Amino acid sequence: MKVIQVVGARPNFMKLAPLHRALSDSPIEQKVIHTGQHYDAFMSDIFFEQLQIPRPDYHMGIGSGTHSYQTAKMMIGMEEIFLQEKPDWVIVYGDVNSTLAAALVCAKNNIKICHVEAGLRSYDRTMPEEINRILTDQVSDLLLTPSIDGNENLMKEGIDPQKVILVGNIMIDSLFWSLDWINKHPEVAQPAFNLLNKYQLKPNQYILVTLHRPSNVDEPEKLEQIINTLGEISNKTPVLFPVHPRTQKMLENLKLQKYPHLFFETPVGYMDFLFLQQNALALVTDSGGIQEETTALGIPCLTLRENTERPITITHGTNQLIGSDFDKLRFELNEIIHGRGKKGRIPELWDGKTAERIKHIFIKML
Ligand code: UD1
Ligand code: UDP
């Protein structure tokens, strides 16, 4: 059996790593396509290095563009590769444009699709990711869900239950693997350690921020309001903000007030970001993956979104939705500072063994 795994953006790489490792230790032949949706070294290469993923067999170098331009260009390039390689299965991850592009090409060419992280729904179709999730799931042949809500969503959409398997959260495989690696080789997180020293940040005494959702960063007024709120918060508790390139582009056009304890940085590597999360008092974010990682790590997470496709991080975990309610943000941070932050537990099957479960599903098909 031959599978092709397709990745393209930052949140794909830590999902690919464990399954690539598991399939390497199996009779299944695998190849990797990197679409090049993310291309800066700190958004792509560093993840391959730190997670020890071999160089992709194909690097398409698509780069940035409008949704249609980017998706269409990926589709044309991938169709050529699939027709030549003739895979039995194509594996796609999550909800980025690279995911949908691969799924559409497979559906049009009768190639079987396996969607890892299927079934998540925010029920907010203004999010480009929600469109990618719904369409990818509709054309997938094997839908592997990270939590039971995923199965429930897919049943509501009339997906054949025989195609849907609850396998757990593959991101957490990478998280546990990497924490163990950092433990054994602390030098891999040296850049993160250096950042803490550079800004004199002490464990449990800083807030870590990431923001990149169009709803938060694409409108200058909204972004400015968020930065000013974070600036004000930083007067009390320092804030470290590794800035996503989308957000960086927007920040460059703003005339921002200076805050001495709000520290902007470029994005950091995966191991570094895990180290920074582990040591943070709390996270303020709009990232999907970080809502899950904080739940696994037991660190309070305040999410600047009105909804989440990962409700289990709220029902079971440490996540809270803040939306754009900055009074609530200040209140909840104050609660956390006073030791009254939200506690949680790790959801079922977020146990570091998801890739092994997926491998066995494929082996049974041989
Ligand atoms: C994409 C995903 C989003 C995911 C996020 C993770 C889609 C629709 N969106 O959003 O779901 O949460 O990745 O980070 O697939 N840029 C660079 N260098 C890079 C990559 C991007 O400078 O290596 C800049 C470009 O100006 C680009 C912009 O960031 O136009 C946005 O990149 P894009 O991949 O289109 O969307 P993201 O906002 O990164
Ligand atoms: N991450 C990272 N460096 C950073 C910020 C985030 O390695 O500077 C990691 C983070 O630990 C998580 C993933 O990137 O594993 C989340 O990706 P992102 O927020 O870009 O996308 P989303 O999950 O929102 O789709």
C-alpha cells in the first residue's frame, strides 16, 4: 500500500510527525508533499528539523495568495503528482487550504482520502477553516476524529458512520514526544530559554500570546484595541508575543503606543513554544492547536474568539472563550494571578498513542 501525506502550514507539521514516524515502522510505503503554504524558515523548516521529519518528497513552493489562487494552484500541482504516484490513500490534516486542495483533487480522481482531525466544527462559516473542514469531511473516505464531539457532528451531517473512527488527538502525540525530548536534550529549547533571560521573564509570571485569525488581526482598529489591552495588562504581568507573519504585516502599518513590558518577537520553533507554554502563567490566543496544548499541559487558556471548533477544551480542559470582551479578559487574568484559574483534565484518547492507532487501521486494510 502506498500513502501520500499532504502538509502545508505550521499546524500540520506537528500532526504529520508522529504518523510519519509510526508508518516508517510498517510495510506501508509513504511519501510527503509540502505545498509550501507556509514557507518562512520559522514557520516551516524548523518544525521538520526539531520533529525529525525527513525532507518532503515534493515541495511545491506555492506560497501566499488569495484563497482561490492558493487553493487552485495547489490543486493543479497536486493532481500531477497524484496521477504520477498513484497512491492508494492520501492523508490530510486539520483545516488549512492545503487540506482542502488535496481532498478535492483526490475526490475528482477517485483516490481515497483519510482526514486526520475530522469532524471539528465551530459552526461559524465566516471562518475559512470551517469551509475547509466541512468540504474535506464530505469527500473523505476515512474520517479520524480527535474527540467524540467530532463523531457527533459528522453523524448530524449524514456521514456514513462506518467511515468515522475516534482515534484521539494526534497533536498530543507530538506534545508528549517533544516534552520527553526536551527533558533529555534541554539544549533543543535553548532559544526559548534565552528569550526568558533576554526579557527577565520568570516561570509562571508572564503571559504568552499568539494571534493570527483574520477576525482579530485583519481590521487595524480591532488589532490596535487588542494590542492596547495587552499593553495595559503587561504593566502588571509581562506579556511575550511571538508574532505570526500575517499579524506582523498588519502591525507594521499601525502607530502603536510603546509598552515596556509587552515583548514582540518572531515566531519560535515548536520545542521552544512548548517550553514557553509550560512556563507561562496563562496563554491568550486565537490558535486552534494552542487551545488543545494548554488543556493537555493544564495551563489556563483565554481564547479571543466567539466560538471554538474544539469545545472539549472548554468542557474538559482549561480553555475559556473571551470573544472581544476585554473586561472579561482582564477579570479572568486577575483570577489566574490569584490562583483561581480554570482547572481541567486531559480528554480521553489524548494519550500520545493516536498515531499508533491510525497505523493499525491502515495495517488492517493491507
Ligand atoms: C493559515 C491557515 C489557518 C491556520 C494558520 C496557522 C488557511 C485558510 N489558513 O492561516 O487555518 O490557523 O495558517 O498558522 O489555510 N506569511 C508569511 N510567511 C509564511 C506564511 C505566511 O509571511 O511562511 C504571511 C503572508 O503575508 C500571507 C499571510 O501570512 O499572505 C497569511 O498566510 P496564509 O497561509 O494565507 O494564512 P494564515 O493566516 O497563515
Ligand atoms: N507554535 C509554534 N511557534 C509559535 C507559535 C505556535 O511552534 O511561535 C505552535 C503551537 O505550539 C502549536 C501550533 O504552532 O503546536 C499551532 O499552530 P497555529 O496557531 O499556527 O495554527 P492553528 O492551530 O490555529 O491552526
